[in-house]
Amino acid sequence: MATKGSGAVKAAALVSPGHVEIVDIEEPRCGADDVLVRMLAVGLCGSDLTVHSGTRTVPATPWVLGHEGVGEVVAVGERVRDRRVGQRVAIEPNYCCFTCPPCRAGFTSACTDRVVIGINTPGLLAERVAVPAEFTFPAAAHVTLADLVCAEPLTVARAAIRRSGIAAGDSCLVVGTGSQGLFLCMALSDLGITPHVLEPHEGRRDLAVSLGAVVAGDSSAGFRFLFETSGVPEALPPALERLAPGGTAVLIGLSARPLGVAMSAVVYRQLTLIGSLIYDHPSDFAGTVAALENGKVTPSLVLGAAFGFEETGNAFDAVRSTPGKCWIDLTA
């Protein structure tokens, strides 16, 4: 049921933990450096679930959800010169400040004043949104909507791979094949790397295999690289044991609980631990959109279920059990 108000734009908003409604919000204002975007599709991920469940507190309710968005530019601000009406764009939902020390060093993922869509500023699950033009990435017309809606999580995976230093022919283990693990498997396979996976959910495990992965056996070990995507602290210590001495573990999954890894387990085996958070602006996101335009990857293969805008509440309920990624198709 829609909540009636004075606004002119419909949005899918959290009204209480676990409860989503279609509400009316004010028409967004397109600032001088912004573009106004008609939203076409929004993907759902684990961070959206933490907001939906109430685990992550948001500034107010109703709170517009969603951060993995794709849309069409319908207006441009007066100072915008490199975007035009009619372009389809993928939205980079992490706005760095450009002025803090990490930003000045090109390490924008560590921005100390980062604005995160759907977390500390309202999300993208609305008919129209205003976005800083610099954080939109136009895509060629031949890139399908289903592929483009995967741009943000695919960029997270590609950034983790970049930071790891892995190369074609290297051996690696991926722990967890939720949507982020699946995008990793796809991107690794594209590099000529066969990922071995650990995943208890049969449907997700089978989907990973269809993307070029193989299931790690009970005794599989000696991997040079490990990518942890599950965010389950208990999964890390046994996974580290599967690394070869001198191996590298990249931690992508998030948890507030301690890892439970003994320092000696890292020091004696001379392991490298890397934390990989989102991506760095603008090269990582631009690189992903270029890869989509070149046809190097088909991330829509990771999509599991599509829902209409009015079904957003059902989409959130389905995320944890659906193999592959759930997404909202606002054109349906």
C-alpha cells in the first residue's frame, strides 16, 4: 500500500525493520553539478539486508532503500558538460570527498567523509533521483539492462582482484558464493583462473560451477590466493589453512565479530591478509563499464530473480534463499 503525501515521486522505503512500503517523496532537485535520473533497475545485496532488518541504523524512516542502480538521464545541471539527456548510466553509490588525505592519495575507498547511497543518504529505489554527474557512468546502448544493473557489485569483485595481485594460472579459493562470490568467480574465470569454491548452499554452489568454478574437495589445499566473501568469521581460520605458505588472503565479507585467527598462524606461514572495501573512484567503476561494453563478461548470468517495483518487499524477503542475485526491474 502506498503512503499518500505531497510528493510527486514514488519510492520503496523502509518504514520499520523488515517492512517496506511504496511511499510518496518530494521530487528530487537537480543541482548545478547533478543529473536527474529516471531509475530503471536496482540490485539488492547484503548491505541492503542490514538496513532492511534494522541491524544497520538509518537516519530516519521512511528510508528510501537501494544503492546498486541504473537509470536514464532526464535532466542535467547547468554546470554539467559531459552528460546528456537520454544516456543510460550506472551509478557509483559511494561519493568520496576528494579532499581528505586518502582521497588526495587516490585511495578514495578509504574516504573519511564518504557519502553512501542507501546508508547515510537516501537510496535509489525511486522513480527519479538526483545524482552528482561525476558519479554516473554512461554505457553504450548494446549493454543490456540486466548486465548494467550488475556493474556496482562486479566492480567490488574486480577491485578485490586488482588489489590481490593474482594473475592468470594462479590457484585460488573462494569462500562463499553469494552474489559477491559469484561475481568473483566470473571475473576470475575471465582472467584465466579457475576458482575453487566452498559454499554450503547447493544452489549457489551449482551456479558457481556454471560460471567456471570447481567445488573444493575436503583435502584441497596449497592455494596461492584466498577470497573470503561470506563474512562469517568462523569460516576464515580453516580457509587460511588451505593457503600455501606465503599465500594471500583477501577479505571482502564484513562482520563486526573477531576473526579468531591466531597471529602465529599468519606469521609462521608468512601469509598476507588484505582487506578490500568497495573500489576507488573513478578508475575501477569506469573499467567495469568498459568491460561490459567490450563484452568481456556477462554478469547477468549471476541474476537469480527479478521483481517489479511494487514487489520490492517480496524481493528483500527472497534475497537470502535465492541462488544468484535478486533485483528490482522498474521497467516491468
